Amino acid sequence: MNLKKTLLYQTLQSHKRSLMLLSALELGQSLLLLAAAAILTCIVQDALAGSGANALTPAPFLCLLAVLAGQQGLALPSRRLQHRLSQQARLKMRQRLHESSLGKPSPHLTALALEACDALDSYFTQVLPELMQLIIVLPVMFCAALALDTWTALLYIITVPIAPFLLYLIGQLTKKRSQQQWQKLTELTKGFRELLLGMISLKLAGRSKAQSQHLAQLTEGFAAASLQVLQLAFASSFMLELITTLSIALAAVSIGLRLLAGQLSFPPAFFLLLITPLFYQPLRQSGACFHALLTARTAEQELASCLTHVSPATGTHSQLQIPPAVRAENICYTYPGHSRPVLRNLSLTCPPGKATALTGPSGCGKSTLLKLLAVLDFPRQGGLWLNEADLTRLAPQSLARLISYLPQEPYIFAGTLAENVSLFQEVPPARIETALRLASLENWRQRLPQGLNTRLGAGGLTLSHGERKRLGLARIILQNRPIALLDEPTAGLDEATEQAVLKALRAFSHQRTLIIVSHRPALLNWADKIIELEPASDMQHQHV
């Protein structure tokens, strides 16, 4: 298996600083473990020597405790860095899947976006730590043993190659079983989705029980495939555990015999006994790690095959006049599972560089139209245009630079205030502060206990409805894109706050095309153009 072609290698290549930091943390932990073994050796030596009251003073024990605490202190940021790399890599893969699918979901893509992308986490939480230990811990422990006893170091060299050879043999079996597992999982996901979509029809036709039996068969097939992989993983872990245990025992017996023969003194012998399990620990863990590597590699191959078979859109916005006019021509849209359309033969034009307000009775499709303009879904009929460019044919990268969208209920992520405004992008704090100020959140931000680092969402600070709205507006201001789609941006705000938000919108709207859904008189009076939509049942053909 060529690691240079894996997502793990590609991610680390683009995050070399993180890799260097991880290496430094792992090296520090290894050296601290050696120091702990040396201190413990001195404590035992002094105790056995019986050198009076000074033999067991608190100082050595406190020193040992401090060294072990330091080792654990280095392990914590190392794990956090691994999880951060994992999140970034999986997010990037899901973005590529979304871009390749052009927003059109399918059961296969759903399984890949959920299960396959989550399986890539093993690269960073299991494979990466294991590689670090093999590259750093193993040589450090070997050099320490070589400095004290050549024979023990020689035993290390003789026994180490057994584990990689065994892993190679196991890998040939596990690879095929892992591929079967992913195939069964895809079939299960597809069958479950079809059952949910057609449950009402199946129930009315009296065929729900038969379909449930089919789903149960798919579940059993997936469980059997997973069990076969787990059986191989257990067998490989057992064999590696047996080999490393025998290797440790062989080294310990050699050290003990030479200690009894007087060829080795007690301090180096005891120190070698302490570090020998540390030397073999990466090999003992390599069984589970190797299984995780194969699982992640199989998932990555599934993702790669999907990405190569789907051609993303290739449009650009380089020819667009910024800001562009937005046009809808004969748009029709019906939600899946419904017979009545939400939009029917709707045509409208939003002038460039102006604020257009969409209003009308509830259910006439205002929010639906915004979602179509944000390319979160596609019309069943008709076209959407930015000047003369087909909106649905633009590349996702172009859309991401052109359009920002504020839904009625902005989602609050479990993260800091800065992360929620920047949507986890690296943005200077000054720009975030400016966006919060323009969204009338400056006074609220100043009252927060930790400022931009205050945690929001699950496990953090709870926001009111108005604060959510203004936080969403701060995101739009920070994104600074030429087209902004705003769904009820001032709903639920008091009059003073609404005026402050309108002031921010006036400053933000310069050289931008704004399309705003609202019923508020203050916002409608400010808009350059007002379009009143009619319900689809009353709309045979509407052109505005």
C-alpha cells in the first residue's frame, strides 16, 4: 500500500507545520518516558541499597510525578491537533462530493458523505499516532538500549521484522473483506432510503412487510461482512500480541540471565526491563491500526472512484459584470412528495446593484425562490440567470465567491463566536469585530465573558432569536459577496434594532445585488424594488 497516495499523506503535505509540531510533541513524550524510567530505576536502586533515611525521600517521587504529568500534558495537544487535521480533511472531502454531485443527492453519495468520510478519521486518530510512534518512539528506545546493552539492542533488531511480515499476510485477506463490507453498506443505505421514500405507497398496497424483510436481509448481509472483518482484526491483534509478548519475554530472560551471571549490573538491567515494553508497544498496537488503515483506505478508494466518475460544473464568473442582474424565467417548483407546486411559471428580474424586496402571502414561495437562487435545489422547469450566465451551470467555486445566503433561522455551530461568524475560516479578528459592529452586535459582544472566544451552540452560550438573526447578518457582511440573499433579516427585532440593521444594510448594499424576503414596512420602504408574489394556485403566469 502506497501511503503517498492516501489522503493522510496529502493532508500532512499541506500542513507541514502541524506535522513538525506533532513530531516534536511525540519526541518530547518519548524523552519524558525515558526520564521517568531513569528516575524509577534510581528510586528502586536506592531502596534496594538501603541507604538509610534518605533512600525514600519525597523528592524523587515528586520528580517522577512531574515527568509523567508532563508526558500526559504533551499528549493532550497532540490528540487535539490530530482531530483538527481529521476534521479539515473530512470537510474538504465532503465539499468535493457536494461539488461533484451538483447538489443532486443520491443514496450512494449519501453513504459516501456519511460513512466513508467518517471512516477517514481513522487515518488521523489511529494511523498517524502509530506512524509517529514507529518513526520516533522506536528509534529513541532502541538508541537508549544500544547505549546500555548491545545484546538487548540486537534482540530488538531480530524480533522487530516479524510483525510487518505478519501484517502483510493479514492485509491480503482483510483488503477483500473490507471492500465487501463497503459494498454491503452501500446496498443497505440504498434499500433503507427506498423503503422510507416509498413507505406510504407500500403501506397502502400491503407490501410494507415484504420490503421490511428485504431490508432485514440487507442488514444481515452487512452485519456478516462486518463480522468477518472484525474476526480478521481480532486474529491479527491476537497474533501480534503473542509475538510481541514472546519478544518481550525473550529480552527479559536474556537480561535476567546476564544479571545473574554478573555480566550486567542492576541499574541498566532494570532500566532495560522498563523500556522494553515501550519499545514493542507500537508493534502491539499495529494490528488494530493496520485494520483501521485498510478500512480508511477502502473508504478513500470508494470516494476516489465516485469523484472520478462525476464531472463537476466547469462554468466561471470571470465574464460576469459585477454586481450582476438576477433573472428567473418561467420557474416551476414542486416539493418532493407533494402534488401542488409552490412556484408556477414565475418570471422576475432583480436589477444589478439594487435591493429587491420579495413580499407576498405565506406559502407563495418566497423562501423557496431564495433557496433556488442559492442553488440549494434546482427548479423543475425554467431557468435562473445572472446576466446572461445560467446560474445552475456555474461551477461551485464560482457560486461560493458570488452568492451569500441568510436563511430564516441561521444555524449556530458548537464553536466560538469567531468560528460562528467566519464559519471556521481563518479571518483576522479585526474583520470579525467590524462585521459584528455593522450587524449591531458590538455591545452584546463586549458583554461576553471571553469575547470572540466565547463558546456558542451545544454546551455553550444560548442566543435569542434576534441575536441569531444578527449573527447570520454578520456572516453575510464578512463574506462580502456581490449577491446577498436574505430571508426575513429583521423579523423578530425591535424597532431600534431593526433601524440599526437597516443602517448596516444600507452601507453593505453599495455595489451589491440584494434580494430580501420581508413583510416589514421599514425594509420595504427602503428597498429599491418591491416584487409581490402570488400563491401558485392563483398564478398561471406571473412576470415582474
